[in-house]
Amino acid sequence: MSSLAKRAARKERNRNSLDMNLVALIDIFTILLFFLLSSATELETLVIPRAVALPESTVDQTPKPTVVVLVNAQEIVVDGKTIARTPEVLATEADLIEPLQTELAVLKAAKPEAGGTVTIMGDKDIPYRLLRKVMSTCAQAEFTDVAFAVRTRLEKKT
């Protein structure tokens, strides 16, 4: 058999097997993984307790770090500390929630970087009267920039 015939036979034999260079694919996946991890750390997420069902909304901006006031049917919580019971607050006629105002004043002195900004994480089923009392108390405690925590609703594109 001539060298040309051997070469043709070897080429025919190797035609069925596929040689793949995995090093280039590993590099691409490493870069992709690095990009996804670095872009995911820019988001701030709030831990949502099971006792709170947030309303849905479409939002364009991500919130900045703030003091978080959690309001549900049982209690009002500021940065993880229970401040007042919701039924007791609803039973009063006053718009001011004194324990909340006191705690916000302490936090304003302790966290000047919050800059008078508060995020209210309110259950979607709480009465507006309670929400108004919380907002009024925040305003009297000089937290004038109020944000509401909501769940991001994904819009369907048609």
C-alpha cells in the first residue's frame, strides 16, 4: 500500500471520531460564571418573613440601605426588634405610635447614613389606617423619605 493510500485510509478512519477542545469551553464558562456572580452581588435583597405577603409592583430602581419597618397583622418590627402589637395600635385613635417614634429616634442617632430614609415592609392585607399611622410616625421622627417594599412582578412582553 502506498503512503497516499495509507493516508486516505487513516483520514477515513478518523472521520467518524470527533476531536473537541474542551479547554476553550472551560474558559468561556469560567468567564460567564465570574460575570454572573459579580453582577448578582449588586442587588440588595430584603428577607421577607412568612408573616408578610408583599404586594406586587413593577419597579425601575433598586432601593438603597435604609431602616426597615415591618408591619403585619400581629406586630410592628423595626430592624428585627418588635416595637408594638398591631391590634393595640389599631385600638388607639392617635396617629402617633410612640414606641415606633422612640425607636426611630434612637436609630436616626445610631445610623446617620440612613439619612432620614425608611422602608416600610407592610403586609398587603393591613388596613390603610394602620399604614397611615406608621407613615405619620415616621414623618414625625424626621424620616421623610419613605419607600415601600414590594415584590417585583415580571411583565409579560406580547
